[in-house]
Amino acid sequence: MNIRVVKNNHPSQKPVADQSLSFGHIFTDHMFLMNYEEGRGWFDPRIVPFGDLSLSPAAMVLHYGQEMFEGMKAYPGKNGEAYLFRPDMNAKRSNSSCDRLCIPRIPEEDFVQAVEALVDVDRDWIPTAPGTSLYIRPFIFATDPFLGVAPSRTYLFCIIASPSGAYYQSGLAPVKIWIEDEYVRAVRGGMGYIKAGGNYAVSLIAQVKAHDDGYSQVLWLDGVERRYIEEVGAMNIFFKINGTVLTPMLNGSILPGITRDSVLHLCRQMGLPTEERRISVDELIAAAKDGSLEEIFGTGTAAVVSPVGHLRYKDEVLTVGNAQIGPLTQKLYDTLTGIQWGLRDDPFGWRVTVPHRFG
Ligand code: PLP
Ligand code: COI
């Protein structure tokens, strides 16, 4: 893929204090764009100054939500390198999202090349304070000006990047999670297993309700029996019960998280027993009550490894591990971020150095 670059002649002021960065408010000087037209395929890959997009009010994405996105991060190395973490996994998952939404695929190597090129051009924007990173948001949406319900014939692939701090305002402090028993997020056969904007739109009502009660996020139950644990709004969920690390199996309605997969590898490498299976909310509450529930944490690109300190289900509030960060949660956070930042060995070959081409 031949990417042309139009440099931004009016660069923005970079954040001065990296350590006070919040999540997702500031954007770098450039963005990646590539168009698609039926019969022509993907064309004109380019990096241009970050700015507003122009779109017909009839663009199909605005009416029927044909849109998918990805979430990744770039991390700074000790000697000025920029690292990505398992970008091939995002490229693969992006195509699985495209398939489900009838969006044309992007070859995996082109997806990774586009992300690398934007990070290369904006490499000076990668923050260096602990806990910060350059959050990368690739997304594709339907642009055809047409009100019929059908797959669009034109699309835009866009990548933007945002120097960001911790996803939760509390940083690496235990979060409070609300187990939702009224609304559901996804069912098998739907699109819970992909990253589509619509999955997040449908979750807002429960998240607002949880926030109003002082909870950071919602833990979703399965959409049929409302009994089995699925995942949290922006992360997969793990439990340590009686020494075993448990996480819900990939059943078609939860996102196959890249951090989830990485944490499972790390736990197995540490010699811990792991199980991917159905976990009912009753099993969880029983474990909390009999003292066998040792730790709960969520995993995600934005959330990294986040300890969960409180769980609310109906009228019950459970406190997990005295609402402190558990030793396994801390160890996984340190190991994962150590690999991502180039501070530890990378036995699985997950860390990718962004080549210097444009930056
Ligand atoms: N589940 C949901 C609903 C998410 O939005 C995310 C975030 O991307 C995750 C899980 C974790 O996925 P990953 O580890 O690939 O970021
Ligand atoms: C990510 O972790 O990359 C996500 O996409 C979560 C997001 C919805 C903030």
C-alpha cells in the first residue's frame, strides 16, 4: 500500500503534563483516511491533518449504524521507539467485524501498515508518563447517501490517535461494577462478538443508571437467561476463585478481547489453572459469601488490567478482597505493561516496533 502524507502545517500544542492526561479528549496532528467504492475497492490511503470530515446527511451510517471500530495503543520505548501490542490481532478482529456488518474487508497487512504509518508520523505525541499511552482508534463506516436498508456501496476507513491516561478516573484503583439484571447488551447470533458502535449505544442506558448510583461500569449477563456472566462495558472479566482463574467462554455474544487472550497466556505461563466456561451469577455470589472469591479484574486495551473492588447485584453489594488490588491483578498489570513498554522480555513475540518511514 502506497500511503501519501500531507503534513499538518499548523501543529497543535502537545499536552504539557503527561501525568494529568485523561482518556480520549485530545487528538494528534494527523489522521489516516482511505476510501472504498464498489467496483474499485479500497483506494487513496493517505495521512492528512486531523480535522472535521464532510458527510452527506443521508450517509447510511447516520441512519442504520453500519460502523465498526478497533482500539489499540502505542507505547514509548526507552530509546525513542514506538511499540504496538499484537496489532495483527486487531487487524483480524477488524475483519471479523467487517464480515458481520457487510463492510468490505481490509487486508490485515494494510490495516497494520496504516496504523504504523499514523503512529510513525505522530510519534512525538506518544506520552511517556507511567500509565499513559497513545490510544489508537481505527474505524470504518458507511458513507453512501441512500435511505434504503442495504449494505453501503462506499465506505471511509479512518484512524485517529489520542494521547491518553487511565480509562477510569480512579487510575489503577479498584472500580465498582453494577451487575445489570434489567437490560441486555447482546445475544448469540447478534453482534456482541464484534466491535460495532451499536453495541455501545445499546449499553448507555444501563451505564447511566449505574453511574447515577456511583458505579463505574456495568457487568452484563447473558441475554436469554440473564444468569450467566458475559463481560463489562469496555472490558472482559476474570475471577480468581479457590486458586483458579476463571473467565466466561467466548460464546458468540462477548468480545474476544486481545487483553483477555494475553492474560490467559500469562496465567498459564505462571502455572495457574485457568478455565474458560459459563459462570453463573449465583456461583459468583456463593463464592463471594463463602470466602473462595479471591480477586476480580477486568481486561481491555483502554482499561489494561483493572481491579474490581465492589459488585452490586440487585440489592446486594459484595466487597471483593477488601476492595484492595489483589496480588494476581497487580502481577498481571505489571507483566503486561512491562511487555508493552519494552521493560520486560516478550516471550510470546507480542511487541512490534513501529518502523521509521515518515516520522
Ligand atoms: N469487551 C468490550 C465490550 C470492549 O469494548 C473491550 C475493549 O476493547 C473489551 C472487551 C476488551 O478487548 P481488548 O482487550 O481487545 O481491548
Ligand atoms: C478499548 O479498550 O480499546 C475499547 O474499545 C474500549 C472503549 C469502548 C473505550
